[in-house]
Amino acid sequence: MRSDKWLERAARRMQMIREEIREYYWNFQVNGDLLELRNVALVADLIIESARRRPESRGLYFNLDHPAHEQRLAKDTVMARGDDPSV
């Protein structure tokens, strides 16, 4: 189960983790493990952002702050580089 507060907290933590990975990436020798870590962190960030953009509960995704289904949101969540998350 999720809530808006939990998602905000997760987003802040992922931002810190990704910044640490970015700093390590530029200051140390890059290897396969570091690249894999960077990719896993990116996927986690995308999952969190997708959940933040869907203000409802649907299927296996349940948000305590938005328990009802909204028919207008019955579509895939598609994100593209440069999208404004407030829209």
C-alpha cells in the first residue's frame, strides 16, 4: 500500500541515492556493477514517478489517499523526457 506522503518520501530518497551514484560514477572507475546499480536506481525512480502521476487505486496498485477508481484515468501512464509532472 502506498500514500502520497510515502511516495514523496520515496522520491526524495531516490533523488539522494541517484546523486550519490552520479558522484561515484564521475569520481571512480566505472565497472559493470556500477552501471547495473545506476540502471536499477533509474528504474526505481521511474516506478515512483509513475505512481505519483496516477492519483487513484487500480489493479494491484493501491493508494490510501486515492482509494477510488476514476474512469477518466483508465489509460496507461506514459512518461517522456521533459514531461511536466504537475500536468
